[in-house]
Amino acid sequence: ANDACDFIEKLPHVEGQWKTATLFLEPPQIFILTTVFGWRRRDDGKRRFTYAYIEMARKGAKSTLTAGVGLYCLTCEDEVGPQVIIGATTGAQARKVFDPMQKMVRRSPDLQEAFGVAAWAKSITCADNDGYVQPINAKSSTQDGHNPHMGIFDELHAHKDRGLFDVIKSAFGARSSPLMWIITTAGFNTNGVCYEQRTYLTKVLEEVFEADHFFGVIFTLDDEVLDDDGKVVTPADDPFDEKVWIKANPMLGVTPS
């Protein structure tokens, strides 16, 4: 758990103006990282959580955190030939995560030297373990052949079909300790793959059933709470009340300031 946080806090800021030269993790980010990377299976030491679903309002530094996680999985998990695949609806959307990773590598000579990492126009390579990072778009019919150690999905709610998601998910079979990492804002499509994953997660969180491999967190306003007689115990949050906005974006006050 500490290793992942320590690695990411050594990476440089690549956008905006900050008090520190390198990333500084906030409590919600630390909670996510330490939970996903800190829990291991007792029998074989592999990661417990092979799925991570993170839903948060815009400007929550999701892409920046994900860029750090992707570089960590590329370099530090003792995987032979790790492939980190970034999937999105368009090439431009996939680069929302890839571009910060690329800039972090180019501005980190220590990272380049320690792991033989190099940033190219459309990929990032790691000479030490023959791994790479590559962004791909939603033309899923052309995306067979990958063997991902980590699959990143940015703005899953925008995926019009489940083609790319299923291609990456089905390719995990050859990896002993893979990670599917999903970041998204809330969407409107209740028939898409994102709402499917969200519904699955809410049932896990509500203890309808167990899924020890699935970590998820949904930052959002609270709905009203009713008692057994249908009476309102706690009213729903007012979206126009600024005091509750931090529930939807725990980075409020940091990004955005």
C-alpha cells in the first residue's frame, strides 16, 4: 500500500500551478490506493481487488491519479511484459490519461534511469520488463491480441456499447494478478456497460451479495432515506447547497481550488 503511494508522490505535476513540484496525495486518493494495492490474497499473495470502479464529479484529478497508477503497474509489480491498455470511446479521450503519463515520464529522468522507461508518440515502453502502455479507442473489432496486465477505462459512461470493455476483460485470462481500473463521471445511459458495472457495485456495497474481487467507490449526493413505513428519515441532498458538493467531488478545494 505504501509503495504505490510513495511511487506516485515522486511523479511530477504536469498541468497547472502547484505548491509542490511532485504530486501530493489527498485522503480520498490515499484511501483508494491503499485499499486496491494493500489487500492481498492469503493463499498466493496476488491482489485481492482485480476490479476498481471510481465514480466522481468532474475535476477530481481522476486522470492524474490514474496516470500514476498506470506507471506503477508498468514498472513496479514484478510482471513480465506488463501491458497497460488505456481504452476510451475515442483516441482523444484515451489520451486524457496517456498524455499525463507521457509527460510524467519525460520530466522524470530518475524514472527513466531506474526502469528504462521511455515515452514515445503513441506508447510508453519499459526496457526492464519489456512492458508498454498504449492508448486504444472503441473500435473493438480491431483490438484483439492484447494481453493486458492493467486495463484502464476513462469515462466508461460514454461508451455506446460494451465491445471494447469485453475485449479487454476477456484478454485478462493469461495474467495472474490483473487489474481493471475504471474512472468515470455519472452518466445518463441506464442501458450501457457503465450503468451495469455501477449497479453491480451498489449491490456489493449494499451487501446484496459478495464480490471480494470488486473494489468501488461512488462519490455522489445522497438520496432520501425512508423508514419501513415509507416515511422520510433523512431528506435528499439539495444539489444547489454548496455544502454538500464535496460529497460528489472529495477533491473540492484542491482540484478545483
